[in-house]
Amino acid sequence: MQTSVCHMNVPLGIDIPPVFSWIPTIEKRGDAQSAYRLIISSTDELVLAEEGDVWDSGVVLSSVFTEVPYGGKPLRSKTNYFWQVIVYCGERVQKSQVESFRTGIFRQDEWEGVWIGEKERNVLSLAGANWIGMSSGAETSYFRKRLPVADKAIKRLTIGLKGNDTVTLYVNGTILGTQAYRYTGVQYDVTKLLNSEENLIAILAQRTPARPDGVIVKVKIEYSDGTMSTLVSDDSWQVSNKCVDDWQELSFVEKAGEWQRATQLGLFGEGEWGDNISLESEGNRAAVRLRKVFHTTKELNAAYVSICGLGFFDLTINGQQVDNSVMNPFNSQFDRRVLYRTFDVGNLVQKGENAIGIELGNGFYNEIGGVWNWATASWRDNPKARLNLELYYSDGSSETVATDESWKVSTDGPITDNSYYYGEIYDARKEQRDWNNASYDDSKWHFAKAVKEPAPLRAQLKAPVREMESFKPKAIQRLADKSYLISGQEMVAGWLELSQIDEVAGTEITITYGQSLNEDGTVKRYGGADGEIAFWWPHRYLQQDKYICKGGGKEQFKPKYSYKGHQYIQIEGLTTELTEENITIFRTTNDIATISYFDSSNELFNHLHQMMKRAMANNFHGDHCDPVIEKIGWTGDANVSLDCLMFNYDMRGSLIGWLETMADGFDKYGIVPLVAPTANWGIENYVVWNSLFVYGVQYLEKHYGVSDYVIRQYPVMSRYTLGQIDVLRKNDWIWPADELGDWVAPIGGSDPAVAYNENTSEGSGITGTAMIYGVIGYMEQLAEKMNLVGDMNYYRDIRRKIYQAFQQAYYKADLGRYQTNTWNQIGRRTRYRQSDNLVALAFDLVPENHRSRVVAHLVADIQEKGEHLDTGCVGTRYLLPVLSNYGYSELAYRIANKQTYPSWGYWVANGASSTWEMWEKTTRSYDHYFLGTYDEWFYSHLAGIQQIKNGYEKLIIKPEFSIALEHVTCEIDTVRGKLVVAWQRLDTNKLLCHITIPFGSSAQVVFPFGETSIQLDGKSLSNEIQGVKKTIYEASETIIIAEAGDYQFSCVEPLV
């Protein structure tokens, strides 16, 4: 019997009321659970004796065996519990194995020790400074400012500055660097460049004509006596637009007429930039290492460690990894919660001397890349950690090793720079061999500092990221510039391990990852000075690692804190030959179980299925995110893909954890942001995206039967829904039109090389109204189920108003279609929008007397466009199912089978191994999953798995036998056990269909022909056959209501 606690593979660190699930085994058709008994005890011996000293549920008459909530006395923190379930299937009894789980740390005051790090983040604020420029608005300006002679000793002088676009700083004639970053400025400690008397700051500012004039500067002077003063940019600075020799030198004298007083353009916080600027300290991106030696003298019985390290931690004990997960913990709404993980380390702690080693990467917690405000986040800080190691001895005593200021710290290790976006720089010459072992000499390290606590700690109950697959390269090519191009087997999110490196010390190897190639065969780059979308990542190239060799041969490198989306890798700097023996490519993704298998006689469909599965896996890194350009948790991508996600993967822990992050954003901002987590970016109420907050719960209930969770979520979902109803009320009961809607529809025409444009032409009025209509419908259902009659009636009344307003606003009777009142011509898009009519049909917003006409116009538009789709991310999801549901399965099949633009097959014809972000071959990303929702139709119609209720407790199985396929095989490991639908044509008039219905489930199996055509187990259909509850015969179909078990059907009548 399969069992789980809180849907975790290893149930450690549980800090919420636990829920228990199990899957009994089927021995005969119709098997179902009639009762259960849950026993939870403090020891396994008590469980075996059926003594539940923690909780004994008694025999509960219930068929429920998924997500059964704990109902015993309060559990204790940091405690192991043992449990068993006894299942009654009529007279038959099944017992699970004795299992265990460990609780986490329930209260913040139960954590021992403190947060520690190398130092607090110390950056200047530009508040009080002025943007300055020339009155003429020159594109190139030269600024000078003499610092007053100090009357006391200067301990430290720091300069912070920002310019539009590029600024170069000099102090006393010495250049410090050039800065051209979009959302970040730079700060320098210039103390070593100071003279004892007068000093000079000089700045070269350059901008493009499209950018506004402006430089802003703040100088902080700290004196040896503990006092401080500041100096800011203002109209006392001198400026010129002429470059003359030595203008940046202290000895240079400004000539009247050539130099003038600067013009003050506005205070910091005003103008284009507002206060959304962060100053970055150059060279302050190294990984932080923390270590602690401790001694044990007693015999150890058990040891558990709980740790949060921000942004990412890598934890070792005595030099050994605590497990094989990577990039821990997941990102969170850092000002609301930070996540910790718990590990069983009893096999790593030894008697005598032991060492704990923690290495910290920056992650989102200390990120500078992108346009999503990470650099200016209010919670941003230097890496920090908190750890409790609980040691339990055989004599019954225990002790805790916790982070405090006795730990040692170093930032002088080999990872000199790391960024979630940009990559890592690893200088092997700086390796600290055995730094995480007790014998290491840490006398050159200094003591850690107690640092500011972030948000409260909560357990990470989602499965972590791991290296889930490895590959050898498909090809290795030496390019004209002597670099190597590695072509991967398929699109991957992850990294490369380079091994057996044999280069002289100081050799710099540059590894650049990308999804596509330039015409010269090099990897297409993003960011930096000349890469794609450079203004998003101005600091340097995106997805690029650098390894600096130490010499001596047999070196190897693999990054830790930055994964990359790629199919191609370019390696520069090697002088030795590169072979496949030197290369291993890893896919990193959430360790989420793959729960299904799909195969058909159509090889294109099989390839498309694998593409979608691959894209989803590549987008699982904590939350759901594009693995290259954005790496942020867009809610809309998952919102249109929920069935695809849940047909293929066990999404319980992953999605529930992400919904918690959304709830944190909702708590902070009053709306659910577009992305979760967020750093004050995407704070727009776009319902097509953020309704995932409710639809996510609905689909969790549909696929997993999480009834207890749904009840807990009802209040916060109600708050969300009531807020959206307020929006509708103010807009005549339809959703506003100027928001994200049917994103990335084709540009139109037949040219796939046209530049993409992701924006909608028709606005979001129809898609937004349909999505919120569905949300309110689900809330009405829940209210009825929970006997909240007032809520139910209220939601029902609101839906009635929306329905009426929708018809009035969008149905065009003269055209027989739904159409928004907004239009923005993009490319060659036509005014008829397939998506608007698809969502109207899908959400049952079309009156019965209009349906045939609306469907006819939809079909006509598809045919006029050569049987091509014309949908963005919303309409694409509904296209094939809606066509099938209205009798156009053959048309749906032909659309799915297309290989000309725009189509999924066009991607395949152009070498795709993952689903693209856009339909055009100019697509920005080759690894987005939100247009791959054909996969839902593969399961729901080709295999026929439909109308799933309460975790497959009830469902309909209605395969599309009429489609020109020879066979379809589909298997899903549901929360009730394996579901199988496998059908095969033997010839033109015979078909076999094997169906397995999971334990405790009931399915309506629908065949599109009469009773005399069907046999079960080689016999004519009969209600007397075991497992068959009822058979219903209708004019054009036969419906068999069957219970759990295996069924072999054969159909011998010609199929029409």
C-alpha cells in the first residue's frame, strides 16, 4: 500500500497540521474502501501494538483516503511520529507498513542561535542628491567637483553615482570604472586614492539622444573620530561639453567660458527613475562560506538539521553533502516568509570532531539582474544563514548546535561572483581545500556577524530542485574563432559539468549557454553590451560562467547557483581538445513525480507530447518560470495549463507552495500580483493571470481531491473574489479591456519570419470576463458544498449579472459572433478572434439559441485560414477541446497535425524539442509551456479522460475513436492508483479497448455505438458482469458505469 504525509517523499520538517494519504490495492473489480483506522504513536512499537498514544482515529466509516486531516492532540515541534493505516474493504482488511514523519519548528522562538553572515549590506542612499546636467542638454558632459580639505582624518570615503546612460568615474585622475546599468548605480570605496589635502571627483557622462540628461552623485565621508559628513551633486559642480587633455586631473584648472555651473534637474525620487535605483558595490558578489567545528563524546542516536540560507545554501557535514538537492531553498515573498529545509544527518555526524560547512549564493535575495526590481527590493540583503543541528544521544540527552558569532566566515573562496541570471565566476586558484572539514586551518577567516532577521521561517514542503537527468552532447564543433560549440540532445534547463580540464594556471574558460545560434554558428547571447534585450541585463552577458584554471590537470567545474536554459553551449579559452568525455549536461528541475505515459500511432503527436513535458520540467525551478530570460513565476502560464500540468506531474506540493507565495503577495499588496514572488513589480490586477489563485485550488481539488485544503482556502479566495467583483461592479459587470489577455497570438498572414508582438489586438474584455465568470462559478459551487447559502446566492446573482452584461457588450447579432469593442491592428491579424469565441463557448457564456451560429463562424474562420489556429495562450487551451465537444474532432485533429505556420507542427519542422513562447520563428524563447496545451486534448479526448471529480473519484472515459489513429495508450498514476485507457484498431471494423479504473473510483465509459457492437471480457454486455453497475443504451452511444478494476472491451461494428 502506498502512503504519504503532506504529499512528501521524505516527510521531514512538517510545520502544518499533517494530512495523510494512502492507496489500497485492488484485488477484484469494484474494490472500494468502506472504513479506515489511523493510528499515530510516539514509537513504532506502539503502532505495531495498535496503541495510538498520539491519535487513534478509531474505525471511521468513510471512502476517503486522500488528504485525510490529522485529528489528534497537539503535535510537538522537532518530534518523530510513527503511523499506520488499517483499511477495510468490506470484509477484507489491509494494513500499511509502519511509516514515520517528523515535525518542524513550529514557533519562531523555538529557533536557537541567530542569523549570521559576513556583514550587513551597506549601500548609500541617493536621497538628498540632485540630478545634474548641462543647460544645453549635451549628449557628452564632463563634470568636476573638488572636495573640501578635511580638518580631521578620513577613515573611509564612499562615492555612489548613477547616470543616463553611461558614466565613468575618476578620483584624482585615476579611473575607477564605467557604469551603464539600467536600474542600478554603482558605489566605490575610494579611500586609498585620497590625498591628504585637496581631492577631485571627475565624471564623464554619455547618453543616447533618446535618453534624458542627468547624473546623480552622493559622497559619504566617515572620519576616524566616528563622525560623518555627506556631499551631493548640485549646482556647485562644474560641467563642460568639451573634452580637453587632463580634464580629469586634480591639477587641471577650469577655464571660464568652457566650464559652467551644473544645472539642477531635480531631486532624487523625481523624474523618470523615481527612487527605483540601487547602488551596487563593485566586486561584492562572491559566495559566502561559514563553518563551525563541534565535538561529540557520546554515542549518537539521531541527528537532524534545519537550515535556511539566503539566497541559496549548500550544506555539508564533515565535507559530505546532506543530500543531492540543489539551489535550496525556493524563492519566497522574502518580506513575508523565508523557507527552511530539514535533513536527517545521523549518518554524517561522527563521534569526536565534526565540521559544518555552509556556502551561500546570492539567488534572488541579492540579485542585480533583470527589470523586475530585485536590485531595489526592500528585503534585499547580503547572504545570511540560520541553522539548528539537533543531536540526540543514546543516553536520552540532546544538544543543539546553532549559528552564532562563534562561527567563522570567509568570502575569499573560489566563487568570486554569482548571479541567478548572469552565471558564476569560479577561480580555482582560490580553492580552500577541505574548508568544510574539522582539520581545516581557518585562522585567516574572521568571525561571523549576527545580522538582521528576515521574515519568519516556514518549512519548505515542496520537493526541491535536483539534477534529474544527464546527457552527453549530440555534437561538438570547433568554430573559426577556436571556441567549441556543443550541441545538446534537446532543450534543457540546467548546467554543464566540465571535467578533466588540463590547462595552465590562470587560463580563463568562458562557458556561454543559449537556445539558438547566430548565422556564424556562435551561441546567440542575451545582455551585455551587444546581446539581445541588453537593457534587461546590462552588467554582462546572461547565462555565462567563467572558470579560471589552477593548473595541474584533471580539473572540473560545475556551477551551483545559476541554472541556464539551453540547447547550445559555447566554450571559449580552451587550448586542449574537447571531447564528449569532458562534458556532462544536467537537467535541473523540481523533483516532482512524472505520473503519466502517453503514446499514439501519430509520431508528431508523440513528439509534441514530449516537447510539452520537457518544457514544463524545464520551467520547474521552485515556481514556474522561463529558464532563460525571466526566471520569474508568471501566474498566467500555469493558469492556462493546469490540466496539462496535472495530467503529467504530481503538482500537489509544488502548486500549494506557490499558492502560499501568491497569498503572501495578496496579503502585502491587496491584489494577487502578476508574478509570485515579486519585488514590488507586476502589481497589476490582471485576472487572466492572477485568477490562478482560485483556479489552482479548483484543479487541485479536481485532480487530487484536496477537500480539506479547499475549505482552508475558501476565506482567502473569497477575499480575492469579492475584490474582483468590485472591479466588475465599477465597469458595468464586464472586465476592463486594457489588460493582459490572449497573449502571443500569431501576427497574422503566412510569414513566420515576421517580428513577434506579444500584445493583444482585441484587449482583455472577453477573456477577462470569462475567466472571472468561471472563478465566481467555482466559488458558488464551494459555497453550496459548504452550506454557505448566503454566499452561494450572492455569487449566483453576480454570475447572472455578468452573463447578461457579457451578451449586451460583446455579442454581435449581425455577425453571429462575440467581439470586443477594442481593436489595435498588429501585423495582419484579422478582426475575427478565435479565442474570444472559444472562451465564450468554453465558459458556457453562449446562449443555446446562439451556439450553432457561433460554432459555425468559428469553424469557418479556421477553414478560411487554411485550418490553422489563430489563438494566443488563452484560446489555444480551449481550441481543440471545444471543437471536439461540438462535433468537430476531425478538424481538431487536422489542426493538431498541421506543420505549416502557425502551428505546433511548424515548431517541430523547425527542429523544436520544446514548446516556444511565440508562434513565429523570431520567438524570444524556445522553452515556454503555455502554448503547448494541445497536450490536455491528448488526455481528455484522444484518451477520453474527462469530467474528473474529487481526485478521480468519478470521471468519464470517452475516447475519440473516430479520429484517424490506429492506437492510443494513456496511463496516469492518480491519487487512487493507476488509470489506464488503451485502445487499438485491429482492422476497419474491430477495436480493442483496455481500461483500468483506480481503486474506489467510478467511471462512465462511453462508446459511440450500440450495445450489440460491444463485448466485455469476450461476453455480451450485462449488468451482471462484476464491476459493471449499470449500462445505458442511447441512440448513438453506450454508457457503461463501472467501478475499480481492469476491463477488456472489444467492438466489432464498423465505426462511423
